Amino acid sequence: MLIVKGQKTPSKTMPLRYIKNTDGHFVCPTCGVTKRRQNSMHYHMKKHLEEVNHTCSYCNKSFLQKQTLDLHMKSKHAQQAAEDTQRAFSCPLQGCDFQSHTKGNCVIHCLRVHFQEEIAPYLQYHAENRSYSCLHCRQGFQSTSAFYYHIKNCIPFDKSSAKYILLQSLLN
């Protein structure tokens, strides 16, 4: 049994029709591919609408979003793109050679590796549903990255420490 979500006639606000199977997964009405999340199905269905406007100049692979193309170019074609051989974000802490294409990955690295001692007392892992929670404010998270993004603004860091000042330079 399939359940149709969305509008019967496409509109500007809801141009795609979503179909769910009995397991609660979204099913593409064009090719039958299933996705667990609605936003994943949304981007999949946009491919059928030929809304893949961003194409790699090296391998002709197409992407729905420019930022996805940019990450693809940096990770798959860094050697070919001479102007982009260096990664844009480096860990600001002395002695660490971590580099990343994205600021977010660099921030997560800093918190996970260099602030482990300060953060560990606030991180609680729940094995039964593979989730995390902040022991400071009791908020729950489905990924460690989400937890780390939250914790940087939740717990009281020593704002005068050199380590914290370097982290702030990355965040600004």
C-alpha cells in the first residue's frame, strides 16, 4: 500500500508529490527508489526534473547544489585544479596539521580533539537509540557533530585560555 503525501496538483510551494510505503519510507514515483528521509527524496526527485544545474568541469557529474559541487571539486579533483590544491581551513592550534575543505569540519575537529577534556563531562551516549545528550542542559542529539555544535555555546569555557581564543578565531 502506498500513501501519497503532498498536493494532488503540483504548486510552487509543494511541487513534488511524496509517496510513502508501509514501512514509512518515501518511494520515488518515477523510478521506485526508496529514501528514509523526505529531504533526501526531495533532492532525488529533483534529478528527475533535471534541476541539476551544477556540473563538474572535470568529470561532468551534476549536482543539485553549488556547495556540493564545490566539495566534490575539492575532494575529487584537487590535483587537477591547481588554484585549489590547498585546503581552505586549518586547525588553529599549534602543532596540529589538521586541514579541511569546510569550516564546520575544522570546528568539529577542534572541539572533538583539543577540547575533549572540557567537553567529556557533558557528553552522554545512549546506546539503545544511538543518540547523545548534553548533561548541562539535557538537550538530545542524533549525531556527535550536532552535539559538538551545540556544546560550543552551552558550557562555560575558560574564555581567557589561549586554546579558547584560537577556537574563537576559527569561529569568526
